[in-house]
Amino acid sequence: MQNSKSHSEKDLIVSINEGDTVAFDGLFMDMYPALCLLSNRIVGDESAAKDIVSEVFLQLWKTREFLNEVKSISAYLYVATRNRSLNHLKKQKRNEKKLQLAYEKQLEETSYEDTLQNVFNAEVVRMLHKAILTLPPECTKVVQLNIEGLSTNEIALQLGISPSAVSHQKARAIRLLRGKIVPGVVLVCLLLAD
């Protein structure tokens, strides 16, 4: 399984290296939410995190001819996002003493294990998001509304179905997601262990 992942990453790197904008857009859509989550955990500012991740992708596109030196594009993006996020804090600390203390504290507290945990959390969120989109349409709607914080009755009212139908769709979604997410989490653990 890991060989096919490595092979597909190699193909993706080659495609982007050759200027394939469709491959680049696919990578962006796949990795952007997870990278924003990682950056936001470091800088504590969702808007700044989005800007940072956009800059990471812009830099990746500008320097794509050097991608053949990269073994894992996802690992490269996580490291680049982490470094750019820490650099963002460093720039901010020049202006405010409070941010300087926060930056130093973040550097002290950001151990390898913390970074690994943040990457793991981001990957699980990314896998969950992708898995939700593969559910049957009625399940997807119910799960998305549930994630937005709507109650069973509110979902039923919005979708024009009974609360028991909503509960049924939730149970169905959990059953279907369990089979998709657990193997993915195991794979992420194995990949991060390398």
C-alpha cells in the first residue's frame, strides 16, 4: 500500500514539476484544510493561517522545478507550513513584547511530539472530510448539518424529514465512516512512524 502511495506521490511531483495546473489544484484542494489547521494551531489566527498556507503553495508553484528533490510532497508541505508559521510569529514578536513571549513559549512547547500530534490531527480531519463526501447524498447532508451544530430536530426541519429519519442517517453515516476512517488512521500512523 505504501509503495502505491509513493508511486502516486512521485507521479504528482512529476506532473506539478512539468507545470500541470490540474494536479497542483488537486493537491491544493486536498492539503489546504489540513495545513490551515496546523498553521492556526501555531499562530492562533485563522486568517493569518490561511495567508501562510497560500504563501506556501505559491512558493511551491514558483519553485516547482526543484520538486524532483522532494521525497514526500505532503511532508514537504507540513514542514514548510510549520516553518512559515513560526517565522510569522517571529515577525510579529518584533512589534509586540506579548507576542515575543508567546513566540518563545511556542518554540519551547513545540516539540517533535507536539508537531507530530498536530500533523496527525490535521490528517485525521482531512480524511474525515474526504470520507464524508463519499457518503450517500442524504447521509452527507445530515452529517454536515450535524457538524455545523444543528440538533436532530433542526436537521429534520431543514431537510423536511422526520427526526427518526435523521437519526437513521446519522447511524448509517457512522457505520459507513467507521470502515473508511479507521484504516486511514492506521495508515497515517504508519506513514508518520517512518
